[in-house]
Amino acid sequence: MVENDHITVWNSCLQTIQKQVNPQSYRTWFVPIKPVRLEEMVLTIQVPNKFFYEWLEEHYVGVLKKTLRQELGEKAKLEYLVPRANENSSVGGNAQVTKASSRDHQEMAGQQFPAEQIKNPFVIPGIKKIRIPSQLNENYTLDNFIEGECNRLARSAGIAVAKRPGETAFNPLFVFGSVGLGKTHLAHAIGNEVRKRFDDKNVLYVSSDVFTNQFIEALKNNAVQDFVNFYQLVDVLIIDDIQFLSNKTRTQEIFFHIFNHLHQNGKQLILTSDRPPKELEGMEERLISRFKWGLSADLQTPDLETRMAILEKKMNAEGIEIPYHVAEFISFNVKSNIRELEGVLISLLAQAALNNRDIDLDLARDVLRHFVLSISKEITLDFIQKVVAEHFDVTQEEMRDKTRKRNIVMARQLSMYLAKNLTNQSLKVIGEYFGGRDHSTVIHSCKAVQDLLESDQAFQGRVQDIEKKIKLGVTEG
């Protein structure tokens, strides 16, 4: 084969595919694909992730099959390459581009360990140093954990721990926060960073449920000492969702002894929870006291800028492209949960491909209705009034009253200005809606706002923010 034949063949395939699918689907599902090699009629292409591969197989198998055969003949075969953090896994397919075998799916799944290893992690008990499967998800790294005001302390502490595990004042590192804010991501990321820096250290990630089930199994088999011996081999122990040890007296007792041994021997402990140590109910005081020995760092709800950065990072990582204003609309509306933010993105892509639609604000609104309770469908006088009232911290009733308080007057005038520019309502209707005022009052208000916009740059910025919220259908509530 001539060098770079794979590039030529794939580019030719793309020209054909582009004529058969809509532009948005083409950009989303085919542009991110990279040709890797062409050997003996087998074209290998690299896709961003497993989800991407499965979507191609499910929805574009016919297009791929037909196009590849046109280029290479009836004996053409296609092979997928699904990259992981530090290595690649191949997924083979024949000319019909059929589903990968079960073995291939296991390879794609990454760091999934056999069930017997999770149930019985102490196969080799005793004091001899052994290499322990970390149970870490290599896709979670510090690089793709977006930093913001909401998580800066926890991430900075995590970096310090990763550089010097067991040697900082952050032992244990206790990370807490609500569901979906990145606790598990950060815990995995710290563990992965430790493994990258220290080949000789045993890092183990385990959920509190798995830890409890292992202990119960050890009790049944009279192997509690083996269980303890195993955990004492760990250099960095990560326990996720420690709150689920609540009211499990025997499990807490064994964890207390493991904790003491590791801490006294300079080993690092990283714990996550949905609440701070002081709010853990059903937990022994001696454990709570030890949880407070190090640093307790909370993960808070991300602000708009951080949510935008997270969404952009996710799109780049997955090879996804959506319009900026759509990404901004999603970030405005999905406020409390990063996991939900990613779910909206996946759903948006799926709906666009399934229904052969371009990704736009209308589609984003449809998708978000499954995630968010209130999305405004159109710009109304009431909605404009509501957004402006929230911004100026006044009520809609006050804006309709005759009061001449400065901030209420400003809110009223700005609402009229935006109503004139963003709706098709007449000046008379706008005036009536704002407390029965006549059209001349609306004209005066619009001129006052326009004059201020031309002379006050700070006010101009505020108005732009409010206008953006109105256009995106966003309120603070």
C-alpha cells in the first residue's frame, strides 16, 4: 500500500457520505473520525469513544457499508479504534460493519475487573508487597476536571496530595458535595495522578458499598484477617460515598482499624461524601473525629462560566460540535448538576441524529424539558418583566405601581425598552401592561434607557446580560 492511502480512501468516503446525511450529522458523527491505516482491504478508523462507535453502528451502518465497498470493493473490512487514556483498544468488524464481538466490547469497556476480584480482593494475603488492581477509571484525570470557584480548594488539595501522598496535612482528604458535582471524578483523578507519578505505590479505589460487601464476604468465610491484611497493603486508599457506612457498626469498626494503620504508616486516605463530617449520622464519633484530621473540602454548584467550560471541554473530548449559543443556553438552564449537563449534551446529539434535525435552540428547548422544570418558549411582556424584576430585586407589582423610587423606575423603563425591542406589541399595549400608562410614557422610557446606554458602559453591560437571559428563556429561579 502507498503511504497515506488510508487518508485518501477515507477522504473519498467522506465526500460520498457528506451527500447522504444532513450537515449537522456529518459534522457531529463523521468529521471527528480519523483514518489510522489501510492494510489488506481493512480500513482502520479512530473514533472518540465507545458511545460514538455504538451510535455509528446503530444509525450509520448502511452508509458506512455502502461507501466503503464503493471505494475498496466487496471484500472491504472496517476496523474501529477506540482510544483510552494511555492505550488504544481495537474493535473489529467485517465489510458489513456488524456489531463487535463480546470480547471486543470487554476491551472497549476499559478498566472493568472481573467480579471475583471485587468480591475477593485479598487473593494473596500476608505482608508480601503485591500489585493491586486500582479499580480506577482512567478517563477521569485532573486535566479534564475543570477548575472554578466552586471546586478550587478541593482540586488544589488533590494536586498536592497526588504529588506527595501521605506527606501533606491533607490526610485524610475529605471531599464532600451534592450529587453530580464531580466528587467521584476528582477522587479517580487524584488516584490516576498518583499512579502516573509513583509506579511503586498501590492505589485502590472502592465504593463504600463494595467495601461493605467485601467485609460481609470475609465474615462468612472466616477471612476477616485476610481482608484487613489486604487493605493494609494499600498506599493510597480512596473510599467513595463514605456516608453509606452509616449504622453499619461492624463495618465501621473494621474500617477504623484499617484507617488507623494506614494513617500511622504515612499512607494516604481520600474519602468522598454527600455531606461534611459533622453532618454524618449513624457514624461513630471516633471515625468522625479522624475524618476531621485532614482537610474537608466541599464542591459547590458551578457558576455559569464553569458550566460553559465543562461543556466545552466535554465537546472537545468527544469530538462534538454544537453552536455556541446553544451551548450557552444549556449552561444557563442546567445549573445544579454536572452529570445532568453531560446528559443533556448526549440527549441533544441523539435527538438531532435520530430525527435528522440541526442542533438549534428549538431542539435544545425540547431536550431540556426532560431535565428542567421551566423553560420559556417565547418572549412575552410578563417574562421580560419577571427577568428585569429579578435583576433589580423588585417585584412585578412594584413595577406596575405609581412609585417613583429610583431603582423601580429604572426597572420599569428598562422593561418597556426591552418590550419594545423584543416583542411585536404596540406601545399602547406595553403601556397598559405596565400599570395603565400611555404610549408617550413608553416613548419617554425608551429614550431614557437609550441615552443611558450611550453614556454608561457598565449599564450597557448589565442590559446585555438581561437581554441575553430573556432571549435564552432564563430566570434566576
